[in-house]
Amino acid sequence: MTNGWVDIKNTDMMLIMGGNPAENHPCGFKWAVEAKRTRNAKMIVIDPRFTRTASVADLFAQIRAGSDIACLGGLIRYAIENNRVAKDYLLNYTNASFIVDPKFKLPENEGVFSGFDTEKKSYDRATWNYAGAVAPPAKPGQPPALPPLPEKVEHDPTLQNPNCVYQLLRKHYSTYTPEMVERVTGIPKEQFLKIADLFTSIRKDGDTKKVATIIYAVGWTQHSFGTQIIRTAAMLQLLLGNVGRAGGGVNALRGHSNIQGATDMAGVFDTLPGYLKVPTPADTDFAAWSKRITPTASKPAHGNR
């Protein structure tokens, strides 16, 4: 959960999938209602059922259970094809400009990425990295280790290099047409286009003032491929520049009095307030602990696009 319940009051657009907060999270749902009341925020609900949350939505669509990735992929394609992306955000705060190993291949007719072993039914992920990465020698009896990130990642600030992350993303999702979304999810093409237009409208004509949030619950996380659904949602939010902003993010809803409270208020053993990591015996002092938990930059040089 990137933002927290109260922050939902700051949003201009809500996409709710895999959850029914009006019924299952009634205390927290007041902040979604607050956003509608005070900011005229729009609410889109996509769910297999017409729920109590759907009853207060501006747009509602019924989806086949388990087809969420196709719907989110269609939104990604729509945002890219209609230039409703936050380009400056992509350049400065994501890896969109980074150049990927030229040996990495997207799925084609066989539907798998490069490195797939048909006999073992597993991937050799040596090519799943940026250009210039060198894999360490494999240890006997162990699978090949992933190559570490290069010290200086090659990047293209124009986002035109066919091997940059942005162009590979664009190519991969080019097949997620409204027709494909309709065929897989059951959402009629015309209805999906209304949803796509409304959700990405916060970036229409280059506008970056408005922000959108994606809200989900265990209707996503309890799928066997729940991680992939949530990753797709994160990619969509990064494209639109909605992560790290008030009213934005990808937000998982949990039980109010147990899981939500335990993580938000540091009631579990491995987190401090604010989701900070608890020190371990290896953290000999504050500096060591701070260094371990602080993310490092991936850019070739500070401030270098």
C-alpha cells in the first residue's frame, strides 16, 4: 500500500478492482466518498458482481473473474497510444529510458519470453537485465545467478531506442486492443473505451495536475497470479505518473482492525511505524541500518537524464 487510507481523499480518480470497500472496509471507504464530495473525484469500479461499491461508481463494468490483467493491459495500451503518459515523470523517476539487453526477447507466437527451457519448464533469466550486465560464474549444482545491475546503465532520454524499457513495454502491450480486452474480459468494447478514456483523462493534453489511485483487495492478491496483476497495476500507475504523489499510488485494502492496523501501526514484529524495517544484528549502528534500508539510485549519474 503506497499511500494509506486517509490520502484517498486527495485523489481525482479512483479505479477499484478486486475489492468491495463500501461493504468490506466501510470505515476507510469514507475517504473515497470524501474525494467524490469535495474534489468531484470520479470512481470506476470493475468487478464480476454489482456490489455496494459499484452502486456509487461513475462507471461500472462486469469482468470475467481472473481476467484483470487483460483489462489493465488494455488501459496501458490506451494510455500509450493516446499519449496520455507523464513523460517527464517517466524520464526522472522510472527506468523507462534504460536500455535492455539486446538478447532479451518478448513473447511471440509461443507466448514465452527469452530463456525458456521447454524441457525443464523454467527460465534462464540471464538476458533479463539491462545492457552491459555480466552474469557471475554459475556455482556447481545451483541455477545461474541473475546478473547484477551495471554500474552505469545505458539510457535513452528520447525514449525512442527500440530496446529501451518504454519501447519494449509499448510493443508488448500493443496486442491488448479493445477487441482483445472484450474477448478475454467480457467487457464490451464501447464500455471499455469509456473506462479507458475516463481513467487516463487526468493526463489529457499533457495535464499533470490531477492524480489517480488504484484500489484493490484480496480479489487480486488471492489469485495464483495475484503478483502479476498488481505489477501490471503498478506499471499503469508509473506510466501515468501516479506513484509517490498525494492521492495516487497502488493501494491494497486489508481488514481494518487486524492486518491493516498491524502494518500501518507497526503491530507486526518486522516493521516500525511508516513501514520501516526493524534493525537486525548485522546493523551495528544507525548508519549501517539506514544504509541497508535506503534505496539507491539506478541512474548513471545524479541528475543525468
